[in-house]
Amino acid sequence: DTGVSQDPRHKITKRGQNVTFRCDPISEHNRLYWYRQTLGQGPEFLTYFQNEAQLEKSRLLSDRFSAERPKGSFSTLEIQRTEQGDSAMYLCASSLKNYEQYFGPGTRLTVT
Amino acid sequence: AQKVTQAQTEISVVEKEDVTLDCVYETRDTTYYLFWYKQPPSGELVFLIRRNSFDEQNEISGRYSWNFQKSTSSFNFTITASQVVDSAVYFCALSDGYGSSNTGKLIFGQGTTLQVKP
């Protein structure tokens, strides 16, 4: 069991550019979650997949954000036309059914 | 609405002291889960414990113990004989209840930064 992995670990981009992050969950975990964490705050839920179906999206997830989980394996989170307010740590977590979630190391996004 | 409050923003103790981190939650669900996660300086959230709403027994794991009191909606975390390696941000979290229809999404508190000095 290699744990949840995320790529890249750090991303610096200019405002207006598109970025894509990848998450590889623990194998056989059917649930996958994306969270966003800003400095000094707890993580905030963004979206949730059960297998390949995206079943819930937070109101935090504007139209510029899109997430996919093709074939119920890895997931991608894309942010279009990035804004400075998008700067944060993006965390991915996976779980088997509704048991405890295991988190990846996160992708730190800096929008300049 | 669901909410988790960790009123202690920062706590500083000297090594070997005991320390308790407070967590108070709000939910209308009758079944739910409570969690504690540790976030060391490296940044990766580490799962510590999950508790379901029907199990109010206290739990002890080594130097860690948890006190769940449904009557006061609290789920406090105590570290006994703290060590420098315990220095981290600790998050309490709440999720909705059982069943495949529940999302299991976590609602986190703002975290408590624990500094253990040698």
C-alpha cells in the first residue's frame, strides 16, 4: 500500500493560466475527495467521487474548477483562468466506503 | 448546518507535560463520525482516530486518549507526557453518518497548533 500520491507537489503559475493537478488514491479505495486548505485554516471540502461518479460539489467550486475521475482510478482537478485567490494547498484523500480518509501530501498552488 | 469549533488556536507546553485539545461540534444528524488528524510541519494530514456517534467509550492509544461526550457535543484529545515530536497542528473533524448514500465529506475545525518545547 503506497498511500495517496499527488502531482505536482508545487505549482507556480501566472494569473489567467490553467493548471491541472493529479491524485492517485490508495488502490481499491472507491471514494475520492478534494479539499482546499489556506494558511491557518482547516481543509475545506471541494468535491467527492464514488468510483467514477462525481456525487457532490461544494459551492466553493466555481465554474472555473472541474474534476474528473475516469474509470474510478486517479483523479484530476483543473482550474481555468487562475486567480490570486486560488492560491492554496489542494489536498486529495481517499477512503474505502465511508471509513477514515487518508490524505496525500497536497499540491501547493501559488498564483502570481 | 455542521460545524466544528476548536477554540484553542495555539498551545505551548514543556516536554512531559500533559495537554488537552478541545473540540466542540454541531450537527443535526443522529448518526455521524468524529475524527482527529495531525498535520506536522511536513504538511501531510495523518489520521489519528475515528469515532462513531453511538460509541461514547473513551479510547486510549499509547500516550493518546480521546474523550467523547455526546451530552456536551465534545470530542477532546489528550496527549500524556508530551514530546517534541508531538509538535504539529491538530484538526478535529466531523462527517455525516452511515450508509452508502452519505458522502463522508469532512468538516474540519480551524485547528490547534501545539508546540512542545524541550
